[in-house]
Amino acid sequence: MAGAGPLARSALVLVVAVVVHVGLLAHITPAGVIVDPLVLLAVAGGMMGGRSTGASFGGGCGLASDLILHTPFGMSLLVLTLVGYLSGAITEQNPSVGRLARAAIASLLAAGGIGLFAGAGWLMDLVYVTEAPIVRIAIVTGVASLLTNPLLERATRWALIIRPRITAKPESTARGG
Amino acid sequence: MARRAGIRRRTWLRLALLVVTAIALLTLDARGSGGVLDAARGATQEVLGPVRRFGDWVTGPIRNAWQGLVGFDELETENAHLREELAEAHASVLRVGELERDRQELLGLLDARDVVRAIPRVTARVTDAPVSNFERTILLDRGRRDGIREGMPVESGDGLIGRVVEAEPSWASVELLTDPNFDVGVRIVRSGDGGLASGRGPGRDLDVSYIELETVVIPGETVVTSGFAGSTFPAGLLVGTVTDVEPDAVRGAQRVTVHPAADLERLRWVQVVLYEPDVPEPVIVDREPTDSPADAGAAGDQS
């Protein structure tokens, strides 16, 4: 797998995330909330790869999410593409932040991603989305992102073939993303 | 500078392409023409089925142990509550018997065959809670191979819980009756008046509309499915009990609130009622070829 390109590596990371989601996280529900690793990955992908790579990686996460959820097909693709793009855009504005600050930003972005999903649900008049406990889901997702960000950063760096220390100009460091 | 502008343009193009693709997929899905999408989703669920079951098997003991640790106080409260309920149940046995007699009598009066008991059922296990916080369905470990089809009613030992919305060879998903999209024709047993029960969201009671103002409805009355012609639900499935009645003079009807009989929060085993409604055969009208003068004239003009 070491010689594989970013597309194959990203696909592998997404498959692992889906298996972890369905096989593990769907059964462990802190505060009654299921943590969606694809939202966290979309954020990490955007933060590591920049807005362009983030949009694509987020899109991949969204497509994978659409395949396993019963929400309208394309909804997760739309939301996670935007999440990946926005994560990249925000990180590009503040490229030289420390690891802790990055984790905190990722946490806020992940919580914001849940808000964006709820907003899309509201636009599509999906009562089961708008009537879900959005604030609780956003808080738990944010905390989960804070705790797992180092691992997710490492996974997305490997997937997108990004050298660890260069984060100042992510667009120029992501190859083929 | 030009390179940066190029990168920016490419980024915007990529984003636009992804957003347009998402909107196209949403449109296809909304129009119900997403056969390929449904097939892809079905295949993914089929592949992930064993993963879900394995995860459930592995995490089950851990979850139970955790529940035992953190839920001890809750368990004690629940025990006390259950004891109270048991006492109430003993007291209401006679009343239940009376209601059942009422139900049978009413079904007889309405000439609605009480087919409920005769319909075969498939017992299925609820494989897991949903995989998302925004999911509105539960999954069963039985599917088309066991005779389950879309639209079939699903009940627990206590009453109706929903309907099958998707059936694949080895699994099926069920829309719960509290879902805002869920509607079912119902009948209030004592009065025999019919209405439409609709879900109002998880944890909330059902709303029954179209009950006439003149009908006397008393809280505590039993509500069953009406099984009108073409309905995917047979007559006589227990839905719940009336908890509130509110006259709506503007609409000229009563708004009746019904508490579902089944506990939708703790579903482990359910039964799919293998009921397929009698669909009236299509009437085929043989049309004799008409040789009206107008037709002949038109044919002559064309030639």
C-alpha cells in the first residue's frame, strides 16, 4: 500500500471509517449520540489538504455516508463537500497554528458540520433531521473530534500523501488530491 | 500570480462540480428515479450486514455491563415503575377482556374479517439501532428470502410498530409509526368511527384526524387499524389507546391523540405480518375497431 496513490489510499481510509462506523461507533452511543467518523474525516481532510483537496475528500466521505444512511441520496455528499471545503479555507487563513489549536478548530468545524446537516435537512423539510437533538449531537461530535484529531490528521496525511510538518501552504503540498 | 489564479479557478470548478453532482443525485432521489442509487445503497447495506451483526455481538456484553454500572439507579426506578404497572395491569385485566369482546363484536358488525390472527408472521430480530442520529428506520435480520415485502405491517407483542419500507434478501428496514411520514387508517373500537393516524416524531403520540365532532371519544379507548380497501394493513391490528380528545370546530372534526401500545424505545424482537392486500384485478376493456365515417375520411386524406 506504500506505493499507492492518494485515490487508493483515500478509498482505503474511507472503507475503514465506514466499517468502524457501522461495526463499532453505531453501537457505542455517548449521551445517546452516534459519532459519525465521516464528518470528522471530512474536517481533517480539509484541514490537512486545503480547500480544494478538502472539497474532494469531503465529497468522498459524503458519498460513503450516502451509501450507508437512509437520508436523501446526495445530502451527505453536499454537506460534507462544503464541510471539507470550509475546513480547508479556514485552515488556509490560519496556517501556522499549533496542534492543540488545530484540534480545537477541528472540533468547532465538526460541530458546525452537524449544524450544516441540520440546515440542509430544514431546507429539504426533513422533520426527522430537524427534530433530532441537534445541539447534543453537535457537542458530542465536537468532543469526539477534539479527542481523535491527532489520529485523524495522521490518517488523512497518509491518505493524501502530505508531509507531516508542512502545513503553511497545503494546496502546494497535496499531490493529486 | 497567474498560477495562484489557476489554482483558485480549479478549486472553484471542483467545488461547483461536486455541488452540482450532489444536487443532481438529490433530484434523482426525490423524483423516485434513483434505481441505481437504491441498488448501490442496498448492495452496501448487504455487504455491511455481517459487520453490523459482528459489531453488535462484540459490543453487546460491554454495553450491557456499562448499562449495569451506570444504570443501577435507573433500573431501581424502572423496577418500581414496573411493579406499579403490574398492579394496574392486574386491575385492568377484566377491562381488557371487555375491550377485546368489543373489538371482536365491532369487527363482526363491520363485516371486516378478523384475518389478523390467521395471517402468517415472520419473527425477526432488530439487528441494531440506526447507524445515524438522523435515521428514521430500524433494521431487521430477515428480508425478502423470508417473504417480507415493502409495505407489510410490523408489530411487537404489544401492538403495531410500523411498516416495512425496504426489503432486501437478508434484511429489511422498518419505518416506525411515530415517523412524521407515517399514516395509517384507524378505527376507534367503541364508536366504530374511522380516521387517519399520523406520526408526529420520535417519543410523541399519534395524531388521529377526520373523527367527526358528533362521535363520542373517551380517553382510554382502544384504536385499531381499519384495513380499508387497498390498505397494506389488515383490519384489527392494535395501534394504541386514546389519551386526549380536542374538538376542532374550524375543521368540523375532533383531534384525537393516541398513545402507541408498543414500546418503540426497546424493540429487540418483532413480527412482520405477511399481509398482502387483495388488489382488484384490472378491468380490461376490449375496444372494437371503429369504422366511423370520420375515421375513414381521415384515412383517405392521409393516403
